[in-house]
Amino acid sequence: MKKHYLLIGTTLLVLLLAACSPQNKYIEETSNTESGHQAVLKFTDSDFETEVLNSDQVVLVDFWATWCGPCKAMGPTIAKIAEKYEGKAKIGKVDVDDNPKTAKAYSVSSIPYFAIFKGGEKVESVVGMTSESNLSELIEKHMN
């Protein structure tokens, strides 16, 4: 029985590593809307406080990395959410490799990691791939 669990655990680890390898080509990251402007914002260590913590809107932050397959696969979902909530909520991304200070401040150890901020505080988070409807529900919950 222990060998069976070890085999399952090893298989899952190999699958996870394969999904997050830099060589894996998933869906290309996209943030341009049909209108030609960027709906998905890019947050950095230097502007995170201004753009996210001091925002008067609810903010969804997608912590991601260019080498992470599941992160890239979530790109189109994040773009749809940004279009849906344009003018009502801020939707943006933080590249954890380029912005380690912000990732560390929110204890981001696994990606993709989605965090909802309201009034300068992180109020909810989700680790791993998730659905558009789940992220929309989290945003709606905190818009009221």
C-alpha cells in the first residue's frame, strides 16, 4: 500500500514539474482587448502600493511567472475577467520573478496565486488554476 502511494505521489510531482517547466508551451499570455487597450494591468514592486493597496476599487491580482504553464493557461481567463469588470474593478498581474518583494510580502509560494484586495488589505486568495466563474464570484462578493 505504501508503494502505491509513493508511486502516485511521484507521478503527481512529475506531472506538476512538467506543467511548470520553461519548455512547456501553453496558451500565450494575452492582455489586449478588442478595443486595442490593455484591460489587464501590470503591477510591480514599485507601484503595488499605489495601484493596488491605495485603490478605491476591488483589485484582483494574478501572481504568475512566464515559465509556469498553468499560469499561462489562465491568461485568457484573466483577460476575460478584466474586460468584464473594466471600470468596476482593477485586474492585474505580478510577475513573481521580476517582483519578488511583493510576492514575498504576501507569502506567495505556489503559482498561479490569485488575491483579492479591498481597502488596502488582502481579503481572499485562491491557489492554483480556477474557473472564470469562481474568480468573478470573489470579485462580486467584495464589490458590495
